[in-house]
Amino acid sequence: MDYNKKFDDIAPLYDEEVEQAIKDLLEDPGFKHAVGYIIPDTNWDDFCKEMSKYKTKKDFQTTIIFQTIWALGNRTTDGFTLEGSETIDRTKEHLFLSNHRDIVLDAGFLNILRHDAGFETTEIAIGDNLLIHPWIDKLVRLNKSFIVRRGLGVREQLMASKHMSEYIHYAINEKNESIWMAQREGRAKDSNDQTQESLLKMLTLYSSDATFIGKLKELNIIPLSLSYEYDPCDYLKAKEFQLKRDNPEYKKSQRDDLVNMENGILGYKGRVVFRYGKCINPELDKISEPDKRKQIEIAARLIDKEIYLNYEFYPCNYIAYDLLHNDSRFADKYTEDQVTDFKSYIASQLDKIDEIEVKDLDFLRAKMLEMYSNTLRNHLSVC
């Protein structure tokens, strides 16, 4: 079996496909519009000339993508850092499983920071629900993304999951590529980050004589904690909570996904810290439970614990926790001025919520406070 061809339907582009992909992108009006929106004052002719020079995915990433992400980071954050690179075993590739905050920038920030630390960029798992336009599909594959198929029937989903499981093991153990993947499908809208056990099942679906634990160990999983001081989509998430509460059948539209992507990319995030945890292989070796269902549960909690232990906390997290619990447990972590500023921030974000006939402000405010305090609550649960 030619593995390169076998995974054509989901894998990143090959370098020999890069020139044609770039040509196709430059001819797409939607891509041109997106470039003008994200990189204002771009001279399109100069941009096209520059893009046309690239022959490999690495050329594309280390110029256009890196410059764009650095510019966005400098414009929308008060600094972003990656900690723990010195602990990474450079002789192995890894699956980095992380909590998920921003649709686009989680992997974007990680990869430019990895590059700065002397590592190759990771491949990126991205759900096909975000591939709203054909040019987005082409762009993300050019940026070393592979596609996670969703919304299929039961049989088709099982086949797609086996296919992706096989690809992930192939990428890490034969292509020698590390991978970034969120610990769950979609973002945890209340920041209560928990690894989906179904994700771990998917990672071990590929055909092999290895045990469940053995298959996980082949991936050298390292949990990664992402900590954004502010979430520019917080009010959109709160709105979605009320809409779903009021109408259990409510589902986001493609337009909603685009608005979330836009806000996440261009909105203010404050300080941002990414921090590697420890590879979980030594802890997996300690699992003596024979029941596979229990093994999956234990492995998921191992990943969660590493993520919880390595969060970065900001005054807003402590303030939100105390406000939510009507307490002053963490009063030494913030000032009265910071409390006033945070309350004003929450009020201003709630003011942005539209398309709800009757806003339940108490409910919405509580959801916002949960978003900013749940990371601290989870951290405390494992300390």
C-alpha cells in the first residue's frame, strides 16, 4: 500500500503540490478578501509575487504564516510565550494534546514559538466543519493541517476514525512529524477542559497487535496547557449557552463559526502562555487495571491532570472565582482596581450580546465567570 496516496483525502499537501495550490489560492476572490481583512494595507500585486516564490510548505509557513501570526500576536496580545521546551525529548516525535481556546491561533501560536525554540512545526488536526470555503481547505493543508471528518453516519464515522487513527500513527512513527490536536472536539465553552475518552479510543483504532496502552505509548503524548488571559469570544460563548438553554435544538450556523473565527483572530487576548506538561508514557506504564474501559478513563484523567497543573493564572481568574463563589479566598492575588476593571470588562462584553430577545443577564454573567474560573477550579482539584 502506498501510504502517501492512501491518506491523500485528509493529509497535508505534498511539497510538489505547493506551487499549484498557491496559484489556485491567488485566483480565489475569497482568499484575496481574507488577506485584505487580516493583513490590512496589503499590496495585492506584491503579495502575489511573494507568494509565487514558495516551493515548499516550509517556505510558505516560515514567511507568510509566521509573519502573519507574529503580527497578530503582537497586535492582539500583551505577549505570548511557550514554556517547557527544554523538557522535550528531541529524538522523538510527539502528539501534543491540549485544551482548546482559539479556533485558529492555538496551533498558530504554538508553531511559531516552537520554531523559535529550534523545533519543527507540528501537523495540525482541524475539523472539516471549519472548511466553509474550498480555499480554506487548500490553505490549511498548505499549512500542514490534516482533516478530521465529522458529521458522518455511524458506519462512515467509524471508518473515518480508523483512517485518521492510522494516519496519526503513520505521521508520528514513519513521517517523523509531531502533531497538535485538541483534547476534545471543539472548544470547551466554559473552559472546563476534559479529555474526551472517545478521542483516545479513536487514537487506538488502527490495526495493530499492540494493547490499548501500547498504542497510546507509540504516540508519545505530551499534554499542553494553553492559558489566554482574556477570551475575545467569551460573550459569544455566553450567548450560545443561553440560546441552547432556551432552545435545546439550537445549532450554530456557518456564519456563527466565521464570526467566532474572526473575533478569535482579531480580538484582544491579554497575556498568553503555552506550557508543556510531561510525557504520559511513564504514567501509562503504571496502569494495572485490566478493564479497557477503565484504562481509557485513567488515561484521560492523566492528560487532564497534566493540563490542569500547568495552567498560567491571571488576576481575572482569581477574581472570577471569588465573585462566582461570593468569597474572598484569593483576595491576595488581585487589587480592588483590578476587580473594578474586570467587572467593567464583563459588563462591556455582555453589552455586545445581540440576537437574544430577552437577555438573562444573571445567567450570562454567571457563565462568563465560570469561563474565567473553571481553570482555577480544576487546578485546585489536582493539587
